[in-house]
Amino acid sequence: MGEKDRLEKTLESYNDVFADIVNVLLFNGKQEITEDSLIDAQTFSQYKADGMIREQDRDVAKYWEGNTVHLSLIGFENQTSQEDVMPMRVISYDGAEYRKQIHNKKDEWYPVLTIVLYFGTDKHWTKCKSLKQQIKIDPRIAPFINDYKPIIFELAWLTDEQINAFKSDFKLVAQYLRTLRTGKIEDWSRKKLKHIHEILNLFKVISNEDTFTQMEDFIIQTQTKEGGTKVSDFLQELRNDGRTEGIALGRTEGIALGRDEGQNSLLSLFAKLYSLGRGDDVQRATTDRAYLKKLMDEYQK
């Protein structure tokens, strides 16, 4: 298991975060699921292949009690990169849970739902979004093949309305992913963080920026003084951490270009590069104008 995958799972396993993600993405922010209605579920299942018993493991899974059918199972699959086989993976997870119900001879069957959380920031999910897109089907039998469509949410492309509906710390994650995608530091409202350590470590592995793990005291002090934290606090602190050359260059080049857009574009470029752990590129750009132009061309694609 990769470090990023482990940290995503850790944050999402908290009931307040898990319920918040489902309430926002499935119920448009309506508080349908509460923390105390969730119970941790077993994430691994077994299957036989090539004469051997093998295991498959969901990222996060919880039972939801108290709804109209008494019980449901909801699972998350975290994806930083895209996969063509996502429909089949989801089928295998859901099918294993239904098979377990048959084996346990439940008195009342319950539904199974899997949500794919896409953490990518470079481009939209373009891989297969349904089983019929994934497999080749003889036209003669196509009408009889059941389709299966994973529920995929592109976190870096959530709307303002969706992001503002989050009540847990996951709101900061969604804001940060959108910042990485756009390269723009938006002045989001402050959010009181509950899982500070988990958030900072997740941001560290997403951006490959060690400074995040050194900011815990800063965040705690900010929350005490100002009642909450926002994404711009993180990025401003990164700027203040010995990175004045890039910001100064942004101002200088902006003036040289003769318009505010030039300055804003450069500042956005440097913010994104730092967020991606590419501080060395910014340092080189402060003395190498040709390299700066190359970075600007890359950023504007």
C-alpha cells in the first residue's frame, strides 16, 4: 500500500469525514447520514483464481444503519490515476459483498454501493465509466448484457456549491485539490480542523512538500487566534518559508509585462510548482529567464 493511499484511507475512515463525503456527493449536502449511524465493515474479501485463494481489498467500507432498508454497505475506492478496469473492479467488490450475504444466509438482504473518489488534478477521468465501454460485445448479444457503471467523482472539479457543503476536514482536501488543478490560490473561508495531523500528512504526500508536516504548530495557533484555517494559510506559509525569490520575481515580471495578469499568472505558476514539490524549478527560474518561459508555456497548456 502506498503512503498516499494509506493516508487517504486514514482520513476517510473517520465517521465524520465518511458521512460528510457521502452526504455532499450523493445527497447534495443534506445530512442524511450521521456519524453514529456508521459501523466499520470488513474491507477484504476472497476469491479463487488459477487454483489459488486470493484476496482483494476495498479502501474504506462502512455499514449504514437506520435507513429505510435497515442496513446498507457503502465503500470508497481512491484513485489518483485512471484505470480502464474500474467497472470490473467495482463489480468484484460489490459481488463479493452480495456473495457474503448469501453465504451468511441473511434474513434481509441489503444494498451495496461503491463510490470512486478521483484525486487526479491534471485531467478529467477519461477511462471507461461503464462495463460496456470496457469490454467488446458481439452486437447479437449486446441487448442482453447488463451494464455496470461505477459512481466516479472528480474531486478537483467539484463546484463551489459542493465544496462549501462539506462540513468535515474533507472540505480542505477538496479545496486544495482544486488549487493544484487551477494553480490559483483562492480565498476560501476558514475551517476549524479536527484531524490536523492527518490533513497535513496527506497534503505532504500529495504535493511532495515536507514543509506541510512542519506546520502543525502554525495551524494550531492560527485556529486558536482566528477560529479556523484555510488553504491560502497553507500556501502563504509555504511562501514565507524561505521562498521569497519566486514571489519577488513574480512581482517584477508582472510589472515588466505591464499588466496585472502577468503578475497573477506567475504567482499562480509558482504556487502550483511549490504545491507539487517543484521548488527547485522555481529557484532555477529566478535566474534563468529561458527556463521561466518554458515553465510558463507548460503551465498554460
